[in-house]
Amino acid sequence: MAEQHIQGIGVSPGIRIAKAFVINNNPALTTREHINEEEVEAELARLGNAKELSATELMNLTEQAKLSLGEKQAGILSGQAKMLEDPAYYPQIEKRIREERHSADHAVRVVTELIAGKFEKLSNEYMRERAADIRDLGKRLLSHLQGEERISLSDIREEVIIVADDLAPSDTVQLNKQYVLGLLTRVGGKTSHTSIMSRSLGISAVVGVGDAVREIADGELLIIDGSQGICIRMPDPKTIETYQLRQQSEQLELELLEKFRSRPAETKDGIRVEMAANIGTVQEAAAAVDRNAEGVGLYRTEFLYMNTSHAPNEEEQFIAYREVAESMNGRPVIIRTLDIGGDKELPYLPLPKEANPFLGYRAIRIGLDRKELLVTQLRAILRASHYGNIKIMFPMISSLEEWRDAKATCEKTRTQLIQEGFPVSNSIEMGIMVEIPSAALLANAFVKEVDFFSIGTNDLVQYTLAVDRMNEKVAYLYDYFHPAVLQLIQRVIKAAHSHGKWVGMCGGMAGDPLAAPLLIGLGLDEWSMNSSSIVKIKQVISNLDSRDCRKLTDRLLLLDTTEEVRRELVRYMKELQPNE
Ligand code: PEP
Ligand code: MG
């Protein structure tokens, strides 16, 4: 048979070549659905026994997960054990046996599906994923009811790629990464539990492949590429060779970078800077922790509002912010208030068509106009502040009046929450995004009132150079190395440092290796970027000397054109002697 390429979603990187280990984890569990009156007690006893066995099993698996995956992932399993005690679940199964003469198996299936279906309808992504947990629990009860052993994945003793419809969290914990090289599943997305767990285990994974998965036979040779989301069935020898070579260079690059994962971002002469992550979802916080991010420098909360059909209420937002704060474990989390408008729309908040949306009704302008939106979000953020190290940041600030209004709204909201009896942290730093030239030019005035600045180069460039960041036709003009942009950045950092305040950068420039010597030279304190760029930037920084970078920066700031700045930087980087 000819080689076959199947496209899925790459959720955990790495090229793997191994035999398929096919799990049919969705057996048709057929048992009769109804029982007679006199069988009720026996059926309840059978259910009770399955419950006990499930509870013990979950307790053991939780302990196992704590050791292999950490507290957070173990929490998913202990959460299932708690669901077993939930009045909305187990007693409902008993009720169906008693009142509707359901067999225990049928009652478990019906109640499980009913609850999973309800979870699936919720707009909150986190809650939707609880559907997988309740189904996993249902399967466990069923397997004990039917006296069957669940396949023990921990018994696998040869190198394989697991092929399945989906893997339950409890299956994933058992994977031994020495033998299980990869995962290939029919369903799933970047944020499914399988994906999160495979990333934390370092097992390469491609999910959401679709029905093609069902055609794969146990034992056939597969190649998967967890970055590109590709699976190759029946690869011919040439393809195998190509992928083996790619695997080797991937390995070399990883080994090289791996050394920097646990190291701080520090220049040769010992200047340390903070490496933070930009995130848009709760799940990305886990990836940030995985990459050793020292905090979240930008939590783009828009996504929480964009993936739903209604504005997320205070409770839904609170759950998300609290989870991010907790998963960062005391490390700072900068939550940016809603930045909607421009290129981002909300289906339930129709914004009038504007000739220049990026110059129009956007971000904090909407928040200050529609205070109910801002206050709901601030209430959720402030409540979550009790559970971690949260800071608040306002987007698109162009004047002191806007900042003062936003800050006063926040303080009023805080007082109100305290009156209502909510615990709220009493030391929340508040800052602004510097992404409009007027804010950069007034940095000396802002600095007296804000706790920090975070430079948003993505917008700062478009507003300074009058170049629409979405317009391909003028993309050639869009460049953060433009001397005017550099002068603004320098101005902001100087203003902050003269008042003992810190400055971050969460725009794309922070994750560009070419910008690193310049940003070190300028004295940027906190760098926030996509978490996958962190190791690379740390490696670049480790090869820099801050004194040289300052001299370079002084020279760069005297240049008149973007081209000269770029040329100088490229030359500087080429001449650096690698230290590793
Ligand atoms: C920026 O403008 O640089 C920024 C980080 O914000 P966003 O890209 O979300 O506009
Ligand atoms: Mg911006």
C-alpha cells in the first residue's frame, strides 16, 4: 500500500517513528437496560460495589499522578473521585434504578451522558472540558459493573505510538514515556486534557485526526510530527530516512536549548531580566509553567469573551482568572482588561462600522464608556487576586484622564467587593500598556501614578508610523526597529527607571532574538512573549554583555533609518562569539 499522510492538530512537539498500539477504548457495552422490581436491591448493591472499586482505583491513580505529573494534573483525578460523591451524580443513578427500573449499567450511561451533555453546552471552555472527566468516570463505573479489567497502559513494554479515539486523563497518567513515544487521537484540540497532559509528559501528540484513525491497524509503522500535526501511515524507506534526519536535528536543537530551560535569563556579566509569557487562555498558563516562565506578562482576556455567544459573567471570569493565578503558583500574572474593537469583534456586542476601527471605539475606550463591562471584569479580577499574584493592566491608554478614570473605577470596585465581604488582595499593582505614542511621550507624567509600564510594540508601531498592522500593502513599512519607535521605547524606560518603576514589553519585539541586544542595552526589565520563544531568547541573552549592549544601543539610537538599525544589529549578532 502507498504511503498515506493524515493531517491533525499538533499539540505536543516532536517527531516519533514507532509501531501503532491501537486501543479500542470505546467498547460497545451492551447490557440489558431494564430490570424487575425484585432485582432492584441486588442492582443497587452491584452499583455500590462498582463505586467502591472506582473510588479506590481513583485514589491510587491520584497518588501515582502526584508523583509523575504533579499536583495540578493529579487534581483532575481527585476531582473525578469528588464527582463520585456529588449529589447531582451518584444519587441520580440510584434513583433511576429504584424509580425507573434501570439496570445499573443503563442508569450509569444515561446519567453520565445527561451531565456530560450539560457541561458541553456551557460557554466556559474549562467547564466544557469537565464533560470528558464525567465520561471517564462513567466508563470506570461501567467497567467495574461488568467485571472487566481496564487495559493497563502502564504494562506497555515496547516503543509505541498510542492510537485511540481519545485518552481519558486516567489513561494518560499511566503512560510510561520510556515506551509510549507518541499519541494519535481521533478527537481533541489544543486545550483538551490529553493535549495538556501529553505536553507536560513530553510525549509527542497529534490529536483531532478524525475517522482516519480507525483504519490504523495495531502494529503498523507510523511517523508522527507533533509540531506540524502530521501522521504518516506506511511510510516508504525514503520518508523514514528524511524523518530520522529531522528527528536528529530536532533532538540536537532541543538538547542545546534544554540547558536554558531552568536557567534564569542572565547576561554574561550577570544582569538578570524577567522572562514572562503571553497567554490567551487558561490552558496556556500550563504551557507557560512548563517553559519555566517567571510569570504571565500579558493575559489577553479577549479570548474569554470571543469564544462564546454571550459576555462571560463575573463568575465565569473569576473561575478563569483564579485558575491562571493558581497555576502560576505565586508568580505574577498581569491581566489586561478587555481589548476589543480594532480587528477583534464580539458577536453579542455589535460595534458600529467605523472608517478607522483601530483609531476608534476600542479597548479602554469601550470599558470607560460601557462601565458595566469593565466593572464586571474588574470584580472578577479583584476576587481572583486573593488566590495569586495578580496585577492589572489597561490597554490603549492615550491620556492621563483615561488612566485616572480606569484606576478610580478599579478602586471603587475594590471597596465595593470588600463591603460585600469578598477577600481581595491589598497590594495589587496597576499599570498601563504603552502602545500609543501620546502615552510614551507623557511617560514622565504617567510614571508618577502607575506601578509599571508594559510596552505593546504591535500597536505602538502602527500608531507611531501610521501603518495599519493588518494591511499587507503597507506591511513593508511596519518595523519596530524604526528610529522613532526606538526613541519612544527609550523614553519610557528612562522615565520609569528615574522613578524606580519597572518596564515590561509584551509586543512581538520582545520575542525577536535580533532585538535582544538592543533591549538589554535599553535596560528592559520584564520580557513577555509566546512561551515557546522563552528558551531561545534566554539562550541569546546568555551570550550578551550588557555593557557592550549599552554601547551598541547608544550607537543605534543615533541612526536615522530602520535599515541602518537592522544592518547594525545583524552585524553585531554575527560577530558575537557563541559561548556554548
Ligand atoms: C501590543 O499591541 O503590542 C500588544 C501586546 O497587544 P495586542 O497585540 O493584543 O494589541
Ligand atoms: Mg495592543
